[in-house]
Amino acid sequence: MKYHILTLGCPKNTVDSEGMDGLLSAAGHTAVAALGDADLIIVNTCSFIAAARDETLQTLQQIAAAKRPGQRLIAAGCMAQSHHAAVAAIPGVDQTLSTREWMRVVELVDANPKQPQLATYIPLTLTASPPPTFSPPASPPPVGYADWRTTPIRRLRNGPSAYLKISDGCNLHCAFCTIPSFKGTMASKPMAAILNEAQELVAHGVREIVLVAQHLTDYGCDRQETDGLARLLEALCHILPTTTWLRLMYAYPHGINERLIAVMAQYPQIVKYLDLPLQHAHPDTLRRMRRPPDSERTQRILSELRIAMPDIALRSTFIVGFPGETTAEFKSLLAFLEAIQFDRVGAFRYSQEPGTPAASLPHQVRPQVIERRWHELMQLQRDISRQRNARWLQRQLPVLIEGQGSTNDGQALSLGRSFRDAPEVDGQVFVWGEHPVGSLVNVCVTHTSDYDLWGQPG
């Protein structure tokens, strides 16, 4: 059977899609690049915020409406679970597959249902449910249940970078977030499975492994382990070539301690980069968000990271317009950005998500105020980013090449990323000349802009 997988949402969904891709290929099915050539289309859906759900529904409706006779459409992933009824009701969606059951894709595909308009729902069954406000009731594992944490998978890779998910689910229950309602509590993948997957990725030519999770620094806590992430990083660095990049995404500050910082500084494989989704800086806003309100401690941790690794690139994400956010609270956030000088920042406009505690909070901020604050924050960060980039002028840094192109006058130009740039969310480095995809090129920076760098190999 020919299949095509379309992934919506975050890198964690990308990992699941790659897992499905490997399982289907190993079972004898063939991946195709075009939707029209596929006998089976799988859409790995996103349910993070309203805009993501709208995109999911529109995508499914468009694909379903264009299906030719005999084509099958499976809606997989987060929204297939969190809003199953809405997804299953779309005419032309033949089956659904919930977020932690992607490893059953071959079983589902080979079932070939006789009534294609009736969706087959596979419910979440991995972990105990979060509080009732957030989660559907738990159900017992089905017969022959496969656990995503231990299922051996084959990952097919074409590019030099790959995501590796080390845990799923989350224990934080932030007031604005729906993720625990369909991901469940945090569950760590066994270290041996992670090491095997990392070695397989490197064997397939991957030069950069990006470790992702809902909550990276909690790795191993569900097994009552101490320093789980630091221990995992040490184990990975002992088996991977020194030229392999390990990048850490979605690390929460309260899990960062002296040992983790020391491990990050010690091993050459760990790129000096850290993404910390802080969401806000004012303690009152953080309390309403149900997040730790200690911004002073966060500042100390960031300072310790920079002392241990002076060139470390720090990234964060923030929410503007959270219910009750006053002008003073927003100005406090801007002052925090000025003080910390993050290399990269992403900002979300608050989205009122049904079923979350934040949705019923008083003093919802008007959309036009949210929009104005978002633009003000992003303009400030643009100036900071420009200044942080300018620090690299006439300095050298390794660049991972991801593609080639040319200028308007025909000069060869390669496109890549430095250690300062995570895939898909950060800046790029433009390198003069044609260099092989997947190669690491030492580049002298000759020009800097707001978000990108330009340089000559040398």
C-alpha cells in the first residue's frame, strides 16, 4: 500500500509521524511524496490551541473532500483524541488513532474497515488520569496493547537533523494548557530505548539529535530517579560520536541543577543551547498560570548557565494577554526580557481554551490589547536579537549544512544552522559556496541581521 503522512503541530508530533513511517515501511508499505499518489493518507493532528484545531479540521475537510475512490484517510494524534467526536464526524475520515497509540498503525491499516465512514477510536490507556477537570476517564489496556515507550521502531530519515522524544505527557497542569487532558501524566521512555534510537539515527546519517518532551528536565521523575536527564545525557555522550550534536528543547528551570549544568558544559556533543518555556516573568501572572512564581530563582539559573557556558544560546517562549495581565505586569515582562537578553524568543497571544481553568478567570484581556502587547514584545526582542547576533561578527562557528541555493546573480550559497539555532524555530546561517548537506562547515561570520548570520567558510 502507498501511504503519505502529513504532520501538523510540534516536533513531538514529528517524532510520532516518523515512528509510524518506519513501522509502515517495515511492514512492506511504500511512502509517497504526493497526497494524490497515496492509497492511505494519515494526518497527525494538533490540538494545542484553537488556531491549531481550526487548521486540523480544515486540513482534514479539504483532504477528505478531494479523496478519490478507494483512498483511506486516518486522523491520528492529539486532536483525534481530545476532540474525537468532531474529527470522526468529518465525512471521509475513515479511522482515528489516538496520540499514544501510533505504534498500532500497521494493525489499524491492515484492518481495512468495510464501512469507511465509521471511525475506529483507540482511547488513551497508558497512565493514570489527571484531575477530572482536565481528563477523560481512564480505561484498561486493550488485549495486545503496545506501549509507545518500549516499542522498537525503525525511523527513516532524509535530513541531517532528527527529533528524539524522551518522554510524553506532563504533570504541571498549567492553567492555560489542555495537553494533560489528552497526553496524560508524564511517562519517561526507558534509557536503553533512547540510546538504541539515537544510535540508529546516527547510523542513518543524522548529525543533530534534538531531545524533546513536554517537560525535558523531569525525565525519570516518574520512576523516582534523581538527575535523570543528566544521567541520560552522559550515557548518550558515551555512545555517540563527538561530532554529533545533542540539542535540548523544552527544559523547565526548576529541573535545572548544578549537575545538569556541569554535564552540559563538559561534553562536546551537547550544543550550548537551551530552550526554557518560561511563559511570563511577573509572579502574580505566574501564579494565575499555576506556574512557579519565582522569577528571581530563574534569573539565578540563567546566570549560572552563562557562567558555565559563556556563549550559550538561551531561548524562551512567553504568553501575552493572559487573563488579569495588567499593564504593570506586562511591563515587568518587558523589563525581564531587557535584563536577561535571550538570544531567541517566541511569543504566543493568549488563547481562551475551553475546559482550562484560565478560560473561566475574570478580567479576560481584550484581543486588541493582546495584539498590541504582542507586537511590542516582538519589537523589543527583535532589537535584542540583533544585538546578540552582532556579537558573532568576525567570529567563527560550526554550521550544519541543510541545503543549497544561489543568489540572483548565480553565486552558490549554502543554508545551515549554528549551535545557536534550533530547527524550524530559530535563525539560519547563509554560507558562501556549495557544501554537502549534513556536513559541518567552520564559518567566519561576515554579516549579521536581526535573526540570521552570513559568512565565509574558513
